[in-house]
Amino acid sequence: MSILKNKIIFLSFLILTMFSCSTTKQIEHDLANQSDINNYFRGLVVYNTKTNKEIINFNGAKYFTPASNTKLFTFYSAYKTFKDSVTGFEYEIKKDSLIIRGTADPSFLYGFDESKSLDFLKSAEQNIYLINEDISEKIYGPGWAWDDYPYYYMPEKSLFPIYGNIVELNKKGNNISIKPKFFEGDIELNNSKKNVRDNFSNTFYINSDKDIHEKNIPFKTSNQLLADLLGDEIGKKITLIPNKKTYKFNSFKSVKYDSLYKVLLQISDNFIAEQLMLQVGNKVANEFSVKKGIDYSLDNYFQGIPQKPRWVDGSGLSRYNLFTPESYVFLLKKMYHEIPKEKLFGYFPAGGESGTLKKYFKNDKLYVFAKSGTLSNNYSLSGYLITKKGTVLIFSFMNNHYQGSSVERKKEMQEYFLKLYEKY
């Protein structure tokens, strides 16, 4: 009886394995056939954490433009570099002077309620002085589109950002408001301007015939503007002073890094991504430089990566970035083994429920936890798929150079994901 039972179990396992293999072979076959028909480029790698085997690899070693999938490398670099809380700024108290220095913290007055930095500055009894220094590189990353400067997703990088380096415009009828109010005198009614901000100044153009609802626009940064904005916020004069490099600074802790990571991955915040890599650069090379942070991370955190990426910014705004699906699966495996599963999945958007995947990849049960990446004509998704049987699959699905909307790509991906969900 036991021999017969063992045979039945073995045959059942064999049939299930063959059926699962046929599913993956069919997906690879479909991808190959569609690639012959369509003129855009796709790659898919799927790894089974239960068997520790790769079950699909279609163009897995080819390079793609990753868009915001780049943020996965940014996240891991910051996660490996930092613990606990962000240094909001550095400070030293000398008699009647409070001297502060920026540390590239993106959270200051940017919707993070747990930040205590503002209260500290408001309660200071000393005169406040701000060190007049900048980051070690340009305010925009390499390969960013120059004409995207007035759009919310491309604020300038800076050493001491405030309000996320953006303003919020609202207009209903003749009622116009801007946050922060400091910029009220910089609004101009002008129906002939296509952009909502001047290229070289903080002049904001509004069409008198159109209403505006919560439009976020980057402002041009400078240390003097920061001193003025911060002084206006706390009701005190802030004076710029040169960096003499003789100060003995203390660190003022602001938000938890976890709160930044969740916004970074779930909302895909470009600003937070760039500021995090500036902080990584400073921590590992004593220089607020995204490039220095990337160089160090590649050499120290990603040894053994299948194909070395071309990685140039923290956010993925640049079309110079080049990564492979195999490299993303390599990274996601590292994260899966190093970060507790519940915590790890909590960082990611959940298909059909949260973040950038709220409207897509719905199912009776949450089964896709992944980071999307979108640029014109490019859509990628990399993360984790929990199957009906509870097996965790790690995947990277990259689509480049298609015409039209990403909606069709998402529908195709959903079909493949549901097949994997059912069969594994």
C-alpha cells in the first residue's frame, strides 16, 4: 500500500512539474513570437525561490532603459549605508550663534509629520547662520530632459532642500494661491506662456482662463532663497556665512529612513531618490555627490552582478541608465534574503491596492509587490509575485521602445502573471 501511495505522489509531482514547465515554455514562446511581430523590445526573467532555479529567461542579459526601476538600486544602496534616522542638518552652538549646515535631507517640510527639525529651529534663542555651500555636482542629473524643468517630477537637487524644492499652485476663478506664500509676488497672469514657470527664474505663469488644482512646480534653488524661505517660515532672520571648516558640528536627527523608503518605492518619488544618493555619496566619500554614491555602491554592494549596469542617477529620470532583467533579479534576491519578508513587501506598491500599482494587477488576493518604471515608450516592473500555493517568484519584466500607451503592456504582463500565479 505504501509503495502504491509513493508512486501516486511521485506521478502527481511529475505531472505538476511538467504542467508548470509547459506554462513557462509557453510564456517564453509567446514572447518570442510577439517579438517577431512587434517592433519593440522585451525581456523577462523569473526566479523560483522555492526551487532556487530560474524558470524563465527571455532576453534576460540584454540591456534596457529601466526608468524608475533604477530606484531599486538606490533603495538598496541607502539601506546598506544607513541605519535608523536621517540627519536633518548639522549644527553648532557658539555663544549667541546657531550655525546650521545642510545634509541633503529631503524630508524637511515635505509632508513628513514626524520631522522635528522645524520645532528645533523655531525654539532657538540664538541668531541663526546658514553655511553657504552647495552639492558637489550639477542640480540636474546627466541625461535629464532639459525642458522638463517645470514639471513636479524634476525638482533640483540641493544641499538643504525645503518643501521638496517645489511650490503648489491653486486657482479657482479669480482666487489664486501659492504655497509657500513667500512666492505670492512672483505670480504673473500670462496666457501666452506654455510653461508654468520661467526657465531661469522663479516667475510662475498662470492662464487667467483656466483653473488649477494642486499643481506642483519646482522652483529654482539658491542658498539665499533657502535662507529667506526658512527665515519666513520660522519668523527669524537667517544669515549666510562661508564655510570655514573649523566648526564642530552635531547631527540633528529628523525622520526614520523607513519613512523615506516607502515614499521612494510606493510613490516613486524622484526627489527623494536623488537626495538619498547625495547622502550615500557623503557617507562613503565625504562628498555630496550622486556619482560618488553610485561608484561606491557598485564596487561594494553589488559584487557578482551578472551584467554591470550603466547607472547615472538615483531616480531613473535619465535615459543614459542601462540595466538588465538578470541584474534586477540578482538585486531582488539579495533583498529577499537580507530583509524580513513582511518588511520588504511593505516597502513596495501592492498590485490593485497601493502606490503606483493601485489601478493595475488586481486579483482576489494581493499577489504582486513590485516597483514600476515609466518613461515615454518604456515600462518596466520588477519585484515579487506570490502564487496561489504561496510560492514566491522573483521577476523583472522590461519593455522598451513601444509606440503608444503603457496600458497594453500592463494587460499583457497581467496575463503572464496570472498564469504564473495559478501554476506555481
